[in-house]
Amino acid sequence: MHHHDHNHTSQRPPLSLVILAVLLLIGLGLLGRLVTPQVQAMIDPSQETVEARVIEVTEAGTLDQGGVQQPYQKLRLEILTGQRAGRAVTVDYGTQALGSNVVLYRPDDRVQVMRVARADGGDAYFITEPNRWGPLLTLLTLFVVVIIAVSRWKGVRSLIGLGVSLYVITQFILPLILAGYPPMLVSILGSFALLAITQYLIYGWSQKTHAAVLGILISLIITGVLATIFVEATRLTGYGSEEVGFLQTSGVPIDPRGLLLAGIIIGALGVLDDVTISQASSVFELSSANPLFGVRELYRRAMNIGQDHIASTVNTLVLAYVGASLPILLLFAIYPQPFGQIINREFVTEEVVRTLVGSLGLIMAVPITTVLAGVLTGRKWM
């Protein structure tokens, strides 16, 4: 029996492809820098946040804060960064925090401190956060080691893909949005660029990857159109999160509704990446296993796999949003309101639209990618 091999296996990307990807990334970064105006939030010179080290705990105990016993410390700190680096200061800690969940400090702990100029010409210091860089770097190192140990070369390529994603978002998408370009258009273009680059770097130059990339592009456009229709229909303003209010007060000319649309597009990215490559792989594996299958049979069998994938991924998507919104859900549990009133609040409606539009884009990606992959196998329809 003649076996059709259409080079669907994942291969290491050729050097020319890697060079092209690097040049494209540099081009996106340069474009981001060229179009970005010198936007800078108003910085108050009378205050700064600096890093400090705890020299000693000079006093410790509890304070009565409205009937609540709250831990209290007096700390001697050495300022490590900023205009007052090298200075030793004393800070009362525990008097500003709410509740009893106060982080207590020991000598040599690193902390973030806000310095505020007082009217008399001196400075007041407040501990804002513990310095979390140590544990974060440990966790990041563990993540990198485990992914490389388990996935080997593919793990390395997936880490490169993660770096590419962060680069495109920070150096292209965000600068162009800041420069006043339409957030949704910028997000679709940037998202497609980063996913196309990462897909080819991770899975190689193959028909399978071509199918996944085309499926991503069409699904992103569908998600963008649906997001535009339903953000308009529900009359969302984009002010559902307090961070948007901070952006407005910083003096940066941002379109809040456009930012919401961009967030929906970027939020759908990770899931689209997973779903499209899985469907393309399924089609090409089925094609390899049985050379007699036509496009219609490949589609039917691959969709059996895709339907299971949709069910689990949509559930994952919804649970991810619910997990991020637990404090809000608890507030509604404490202060019960009619369901219609809760769902009608802007910040709740935003999350519902975000979840459902993202899920629709994901669902549509499965049959679209499956058809594209079937066609790219070169088989006949029957």
C-alpha cells in the first residue's frame, strides 16, 4: 500500500526561519518604539518607593485597633536604593494595615518602603510590601528546570515562545495602544504575529503548523467581531476595573472600551494556541494512520477528539475567571442581591462577555482548524 507522507511531523525550524523570526521581532519592537509618544505618568518628586533592609526589630507587641488586637513592630531599616540610599531610618509598622493578617519581619528581611516628604522638610517612611523577588526567582527557576526536564527540546522552545509572547505584548501591543492606535486591531495583529512566530519555533515548519496558524488567525478575527458586537450591545464602557480609572488619572489618552476589547482578544490567545495545534495534530496523525481517509472522514474523526477538548477547555476557561473573581463572589454572598441585579453590574457583565466571547472563539477554532488541516493533507474530500 502506498503511504502518503506529507511532512506533518514537527521539525526543528530551519536557520532561515529563526533568522526571519528574530528580524520580525526586532521590527515589531522598533515600530513600537517609533510610534510611542513620550508618555509618562505624573510622578510626584516628593515621594518614591525604595528597597530597604531590616537592621533590627527594636519593639514588638500588639495594638488595640478598634477592638481588634493587631501585631505591631518598630523597625530599624537601612535604605538601599533611591535618593536616600545608605540612610538608616525607624519605621512604625502594623498601625496602617487592616485586620490581623500583618506580615511580621525579622532582621535582614528585604522590604519595599514608600518615602513621603513631610511639610516640615523631613521624610516619613511606610513599609508597603515585603520584597518577594527571592521566592519568585526560586519558583521561576523550578518552572524552567521542570519544563526542560520533562519536555526536553520542546520545553526549551516553549520557553522561547513564552519570551516571544511577553516581548510582543510589552514592546508592540502596549506601545501602539498607548500611541492611540485602535486597541482591538493592534491586539489582533500583535496576537497573530506572536502566535505565528511561537508556533513555527515550537512545532517547526510543517503543514500541521500552517493549519494551526491559519486557524488562529480566523478564530482571532471571529473573536474580535463577536467582542465588538456584544461590548456595544451590552453598553460596556470599559470602566469595570479600577485600574482603568488609574490610567485615566495618569494623563495617558486611553480608550477604555478599546482596552476591554483588546483584553478579550489577548485573553483568548493561550487557549487558541493549545486547541488549534491539537486539532491539526489529530488530523495529520489520523491521515498518517490511514491513507484511505478523505477530508470528510478525517474531519469526522478529528472532531470526536475536538469535542472532548472543547468541553474540558471551556470548563477550564470559566473556572479560571471564577477563580480570579472569588473575592467579588464572596461579597455577593455576604450582601445578597437578586441575580438580575448582580449580572447587570458592569464589572460582572464584563467578565461574562469576556468568558462567553472567548469560549465562542475557542469553539469555532476547532472545526475551522480541522477543516484547514484536512485540506492541507492533500486528500480528496470523500
